[in-house]
Amino acid sequence: MALEIVNNTILKPYPSSINPHTNVTIPLTIFDRAAFDLHVSVLYAFRPPMPSNEAMMQGLAQVLNIYPHLAGRFTVDEQGRPCILLNGAGVRIVETRIGTTLAESLPFEPSHELTNLHPPIEGVEELLQIQLNRYTCGGLVIGQTAHHRVADGQSMSYFFAAWARSVRGLDVEVLPYHNRAAVSIPRNLPMCEFNHRAIEFKEHKAPPVSASIDPSSPSIVNLVIHYSAEFVAQLKKQVCQGGSRYSTFECLLTHIWKKMTLARRLGDDEMSQVRVAVNGRARMKPAVPLEYFGNLVLWAYPRLTVKELVSENHSVVAKAIHDAVIRVDNTYFQSFIDFGELSKGEGLVESAAAMGNMLCPNLEVDSWLRFEFHELDFGGGAPCAFLPSELPVEGLLLFVPSYKQKGSIDVFIAVSEDHVDSFKRIAHSLD
């Protein structure tokens, strides 16, 4: 990829009365501390015409006033708690030129090469980084990295929508809800009803990737599997036979879980589980505003034997997923908040898989089907591609609305090279 860096700087919020709170420390909630302790990278590709880089940066500087956390830095307060310091230190902006047209580069598929389209994610103090990759045709790929402990995917979807409106000279329609303390209030007598210390957290941090990977082990291959609207409809009909009703997400996860289990050629008695992200905004009571900016996600863990996954029909697997997700309810979220109160001062380590890990026989899945990233409009129309730059964990899945057809879905999946051919052969089979 012929890429030339033409500018690398720090962009600070424009001076504004919108955000008068400077040098305020915001303690991370227990939900923030359970999130990945790393930058998450995403790419957004837009065909020309697109606004100039100057216009993109002006809009970003303005919107950072209502999203000041992204322009802050991590710190520790007097009590030793990890916090975000709202100091307006700014976000990193990298501008590049690419000597081809965007059309010549499409379609994109996650790969290590695509990581060149966003700033490095290691050794970074900035909480948000943006790389503006300009093609000879005027097309633009926005490479974004944001630290996950600042915000989850739902939050970042609202931020990007606000940025896009700012670039177009429009008022921000939906203002963020920033009261992190209000969504993490423990009960008068905190009580843990679940073993959060062993579910959302673990005893020790994983060793560095270089020390944890055997050079002789299979490499991780990133695949993009497209499921048409017709396939999704047929799959839902098969999964929901007998009157049961399951979401598109549950139906497609059922299908992928079964196929990945077959491709991995596991023993009948082995257990397989899926780590399923569950958004707490609508599950907590009272409900938290959708525009809450921060992390508010926990995880469900449906588990089945390989024999059950292979031999049982789709509806049995879908029910296991559905029932596990249902159990992550208001009671579970409140128990987790209480755990946060009771574990204050502890150096908790999140249970998320480290980069380079092989999850087999398990999976982990995130769904972006309900986010509105695919409807972003900076003035030149919706993006023509929206994807992670790379999935670095074997068994990690990401569901994204496809641009090829309304109602269709692209599944980004990291697969061991030993299982790629087997999985691709059966990925669209409904048998």
C-alpha cells in the first residue's frame, strides 16, 4: 500500500462555553474497567466527493466540546482510582495521501495491511486517534482508534453521527449523557449474587503476545462471509420453526456456532461456549438513555457440548443463546455494580481475550447490527465500506449490516488457517 504521511498533529477542542469543565477527573466505572484495555480500530470508506480534511478537522474540533472524554487522558486520582482527566489535551490526527483511487482498493477485507490506514494502537496516550487517508480520486478512508475503556460501540456510533452533522454545519441532534456515576449506583447494602470476580475478571493479566504464541501454531486468517437477505430470511424460518421467535442476531449466531464447531472437528464431549456482548441500556431499571457515553456492556455465556451443537436442530441452539442472554438482566447488572463498590481499590484484570489468542473451542461475538455507523453522512453520502482493520483473536466474530443489499449481513470472523477451507465450504449450508 503506497501511503504517504503528510501531517501528524494533535487536534484540540475549539474553545467553547459548551464544555466549561476542565481538569475534572471522571473515575472509570466498573463497566469501563471490564472493557478491553486497548484501542479498538475501525475503518470507514467514503467515495468522492467528500469534504476537505480541513472541514473534517473543524467539525471534529467542534464536536469534541460535547464529547470531552475523547480529548482527555487517563490518570489516577488521590484514592488510586483510574480516571479520565478532562484536560482538553486533544486527539491525534494523521493525514495521508494514497497514490491510487479508492475504487482500485475496494473491496476491503480485514488484514494486517489495513492497519496502515489507522495510527498505531500501542504506546498511545491519546484516547482517540483519527487518520484521514485521501485517495487520488478524492475518496476518503477514515481510520479510527479509540480506547475501549472510554466508550463502547453504542457510544462511538453517537459520537460519529455528531461529528458528521458538525461537518455538514448542522446542530447535533442527540446530545450525549455523561453522568457515569448515575448509572453505577450500588444498593444501600451492596450484594454480589454472581461470581463476577471469575466471570468478568480474572486473576492475572495474560503475558505479552510475543511470549504467549508458539511460532509453530497455526496463524489466524480473517474472513468476510456475506449472507444475503434471502439467506437470512430462510435461516430465520428454519430456526423459528415450531412457533419460537428469535432475533436475526440469535439465528445467525446459531448458524455460525454450528458451522465453526463442524469446521474445527472437535470431540463430541468437548464443551463450547460463546461470549455474547449484552447492552445494558435497555435492561437496567430504570433504563439508561441510549445516548449514554461510556461502557455499559456485560456478557452472556451460552454453553453446549459439541455433540449437541452438531446433532441438535437450530432451534435448540438458538434457545440456549436466547436463554443465556435473558439471564443477563437488571438483577445481574445491579449485582455487577455492587461488585464494583465492594472491590474498590483492587487491581482487577478484565477477562477479555488478549490479541493473538486462540479461543477454540469457544467463540466471542459482537453485533453492530443496531448501530448506525452505516448511515454516516459527512456530506458525500453513506460509507461504501465499514469494517475492523483486523481481527487478532481466533474465534472472534463481528456482525455488521452489509452495503450490498438491504437486510443482508457481513460476518467478519477470525479463523485458524487449519479450519478455513472446511468453514468456507459449509458456511452457507443450511443442512
